[in-house]
Amino acid sequence: MEKDEDSKELSNLQLSENAMKIINNMDKVWKDLLAFKRSKNSPLVVMREGRIINLDLFTLQEIKGEVE
């Protein structure tokens, strides 16, 4: 998963206290967004490699085809 790789890279860097607070809060925002989308049963739409794709809310895998 890309998020895990990014977290590993960030942990190797020396970051300021403010930068660490921002990163930690972005993780919370991501979790809150997923919880909200799951509660509304709506697809998660993201951009990967210049393409807009729909992700399954539980597996975070790309959904092929049309999403209603």
C-alpha cells in the first residue's frame, strides 16, 4: 500500500515538531474521511497516476467499471 511506504520514508527524515503534528493529523483526517464515506456508502474518488479512479471503501482497491 502506498500510504505505508510513504510513512516509512517520512519516519527516516528529521522533521520539525509542527511537521510531525501535521502528518499525524493528516492520518486522522484520512481515517475520518473513510469512516464518513463508509457511513454514507459512497465511493472514494481519488487521482492516481493522472487518472481519476473509484476505490472500494473496505479494501481500498480500484473499482473497475461504472459506479452508481
